[in-house]
Amino acid sequence: MLMEIERIKGLNFHKKQDVAIVGAGITTFKRRLNETGKELSYYAVKQALEEAGLGIEDIEMVVMGSAPDAFDGLHMKGEYLLDGSGGSDRPYMRVFVGGGTGVFAPIAGYWHVASGLADVCLVVCEEKMSSCHPHPQSAFKYIWDPILDRPLQPNLIWIFALEMRRYMHVNNIKHEDIALVSVKNKANALDHPAAQLAERITVEDVLNSEPMALPVRRLDVSPPSDGASALIMVAPHIARQLTDDPVWVAGVGWALDTTWWTNRDLYFPRYVAEAARMAYKMAHITEPRKEIDVAEPYDPFDYKELHHMEGLGLARKGEAPILTREGVTARDGDLPTCPSGGLLGVGNPIAATMGVKVAELYWQLAYRAGKRQVAKEVTRGVAQAWGDLMQVGTVVVLSNKR
Amino acid sequence: MAVGKKDISCPPYVKGREIKAEDIKEGKVTYWEHHPDIRYSFTAGQAISRFLKGLKEGKLLATKCDHCGRIMFPPRMFCELCFRPVDEWCEVKDTGVVETFSVSYIDPDAKPLEEPVIVAVISVDGASPKMGFMHILGEVDPDDVYIGMKVKAVWKSESEREGSVTDIKYWKPLEG
């Protein structure tokens, strides 16, 4: 090696300008919506523009996040969605890292503004999973290695089940403790107008629900959904004209681990830890458990919230279930986690979950989350997503202090 | 046209009209169906071709990187950590340890299975630690499977083998 390269990115990071979030939008999340992806994107964008007090002519560049084309049955989905996303006649790009897209798209929006290339960037995320008939699971068949995996007739849930079992085994965690996450998030979602599966359930309901791929049962899993969300990211001089209290992007991080997923120990998400290290370094956070006030870790499965809290350094390895049991992660707890209701409660339109991760964090830090507003005073929060073959970590740290 | 940020609790409303499966059946919504028929033939590549040939001969092949010392399974042509070509091929054993497992009641389309399938990540003896791969367990009750269980491959007969991961029927508990 010719030169020493900083292994943890974010330390020697130079930006042209700070980046603020001034508006967000979300559609309802449902198993099947009548609207097309373009129409859903349009609704989400209009709402974000309305909140920011901007018109589409004020938008300089657009980032679109959308997951596999196979759901929509439409290749070049980015181009298909362009008009609904307000992307025509301006620089427009689509980004995609599987389930991690919902936090990766705002990271890409951040590059646009932090680099100085744009002062106003619109980030739109859309997913229309219901087009894939009769069940979107059929599209997930094609993420597996065609030669090594597909002959075994795998279902996507397998990888989660294998990871969940390993996590439970290494840390000696009971399913009862994991089920509490599903109970919490589905109840939190009762206060979210977009929610698909908001309900009051018990730990017993989760443990007695239909077995899918054990240890995973029906109520451990978030539902497939249709939906869209949008965010508006601007430079400081624009933010100042629009509002007295913008929310700032304090740090971003992303990392991928090897595709040879059976060669990794699945009990700990290294890729999330790496991405978090980058984002925290940028945000000058050294003790995340003390310095983060509210968290939106990715929760497509109940154990995933816990797994990701540990990857994000919000809990020690194996400690996240204890914090959950003690109520620390409840909306009125010391570290409110998934106050939105998360994917488990609000729904899982893959990329569009930006609306319950980064957008929710923005609403929480702007004190605009309404009935979902957490009890404690908040300054800094972290949102995270995860995807592909258990290998992508995407992390954004937001702060209401510059 | 910036008019300044509105002070609204968010999201102030949500749009989108839900439709149910019945609405489609009863023709209450307009939709268009398409069943594309796209076929693929995947090349197995340099490393996996040789690996599949090994399976046909009843052998599990791995590759070794002399730089990091890892014996990698499934085999690959380059070490993704050292980013250099592998140095040699070697055979690993057809026994291993269950690293994690699941009892699956669903098929690839999420349709229920009558008999559950037990899937596991098995780290193979003779390869470096944690060099697992995904396969099926058999001749064992789902309740008797545990992490750390020693297992052995059950091969198809020589004439039935075709150079596929399914040349191993499943892995069964290794007694004693």
C-alpha cells in the first residue's frame, strides 16, 4: 500500500455547506393502493413542498429511491417514476441498495447539497409491491444466488430466520423478549395516520401466530405495502428564509459486508456498526447511548430493531432486549425507539419507509410529530436502514442544533 | 415561489385509496394483467463450475488464499479480502456443524408447505472457521436440531448426481 488511508470514513470529510431538512411528506401505506407509483410519488412530494413552503420550480435536483424493479414488473422504474417525483427537466438520479434504500436516498440527497452542487434537493422514495401477483414474495425469489441457493427452493424469510436464531442463540435471548418489539411498534403505529397494521397485540399473540420459518412467526414480520414518501433538503441560506427551526443532517454513513453471507457470523450486524461509526464520527458523537435522544432503527422484523440497536451502539451486544423490557425504548422512555410505529406497524413499502425513518426523525426533532411526539426533550436522533443479503447498513444522524 | 415553512403537525394528512383483493375479483377496480415469460441460463463461472463438478464426483471443493490463510467455502477464484487470486484448490470434509437453522413452513412463493423444511447454515469441517453454506437438514426431528449439532452430508447415488447443490440430498445428524 502506497499511502495510509483513513479506514473509518467521515473524519477527514470536507463539505461545501451544511444541509437542513425543511419538509417531508408521506402517503398512506397499504397492502394495495389504487394509485400508480407515479401518483403516489406526486402525493408525497406535494405534501413535502407544502410543509416546506416551496413550489416545484424551487427544486434544483431530485433523488429517487426505489427497490427491486421486479415488484412493479417495470424495468427502469426510476425513469417511469420521474414525472410523479418532480424530476423532469432537472438533474435526476435513482439510488438503490435493497431495503437500505429508504435511508440511502436521503444520504444521496445530502451529497447533492453538501457538495454545493444543489441548494435545494428533493428526495422521493416509492414502492408499489402489490403489482407483483399474487404475492410480492415471488419477486424475492430472484435475490438468491441462482446456482448455489435457488435449487434449494428458498424463501426470503429464511435469511431472517437464520439470523434471528443465531442472534437469540449467541446472546441467550428468548422469543418473548423479541416479541415485545412487535407489541410496542404496532401500538405506536396507532398514532400514525399512514399506518397499515396498527393494533394492540400481546406477546402471546406473537408467539401463537402462524409459523412462517421458525423462529419467525407471522406477527414477527412487517407487511408488504404500497406507498411513497418525500423529503426536502436545503442549504443553510435557503433554510434561513423558510424557517427559524430547521433540522440539520449531522452525519451520514453507509457500508456493505460481503455477499458470502453464510461465511459471516450473523449474530451481529457489522455493516451497521461500520456505517454508524462513519455517521457518528461526522456528527462528533462518541457515546451514542448518551448522545442520541431518539432512534428509528430499521424494523422489518421485530428482532431486527434489537439487532440494529446493538449495531448502532445504542445498546451493548445482547442488551437491546433488556432495554425494551424495561420500557427504555417506549415513546416515554429514555431512548424512544421507533416512535413512528416502524415498519412493523406502519408498513413496509421498502424504499418508501424513508417516511417512517428519516422523515419521522425530522418530525420528532422539529417537534412536529403530533400524537407521536416523544416525551423527552430531543436534540439528536439516528435513523437506519438495512438490506440486500443482510449486508447493507445505511445511517443518518439528524440534529435540531447546527 | 418560496412562501415560508408552514407550522403544521406532520403528516397533516395522508392520501392514497386502499383496494382489497375482493375489489379486484369483483371488477371494482381497473387493472391490467401481464405474465412475462423471461428465461435465463446462468453461467456458473470458473470457481463454481469446478465446485459443481466436484459435487458430481461426491467431493466438496474449497479454495485457499496463502495471503490471509483462509480456506474458503464455497470456493471462489479470488479472495475478496486480500483481493488477489486464490493459490490452490483443496477438498474439505462432508461433515460440519450447524451454525444456525430454521424450520420453514413456507415455499418460495410464501405458500404453506405440508411438511416443514429444515434449513441450516452449516460450517464445513476442513474449511476456515465460519465458512458456512446454506443447505437442508434431514433424518431429524425439527425439535431435536440445535446450534452446534454435528452433521454429515447424505449424497445422491453417483448415477443420480448432476453437478448441482442438490447432489447432496440433505445433511443428517452425525452420531457419536
